[in-house]
Amino acid sequence: MTKKDLALRISEKLGVEKKLAREAVDTLFTAMSESMAQGNRIEIGGFGVLGVKDTRHVPSRKKSYYRASARIKRALAY
């Protein structure tokens, strides 16, 4: 699923213009990217946690991660 797909789904679900939905999705991901670039953790209930951590290798680097919520883990369970 792409940002365009997400915007289309939002547009259809909420009955708003595609352009507005696209701007909302772009704004959301820009805000999330900027926050993570500052080293902040993002917690989205029912979805999971996105964050940044240092690697253990030398030289140390930043690495992003995603940890799925229990709800997502249950949905993915066979």
C-alpha cells in the first residue's frame, strides 16, 4: 500500500476531496519523519511503535525500528 492508496482510502471513507486526503497523509508522514529524525519514539495505539536506536556496531549509527502491537500480532498469527 502506498501513500496514494492511503489517501484514496481516507477520501472514500470520510467523503473528503482526494487532494485534502493526500495533504493530510503527506503532513502525517512528514511530522512522523521529522520526529523520528530528532530521535523521538512514535506510539500508535492498535498499530505499534516506531523508533530510533543506536546500533551496536562501531561506529555507532542510528537505526529505525517498528514493533507491532498485540492486535497486529494477533491478526498476523496463523
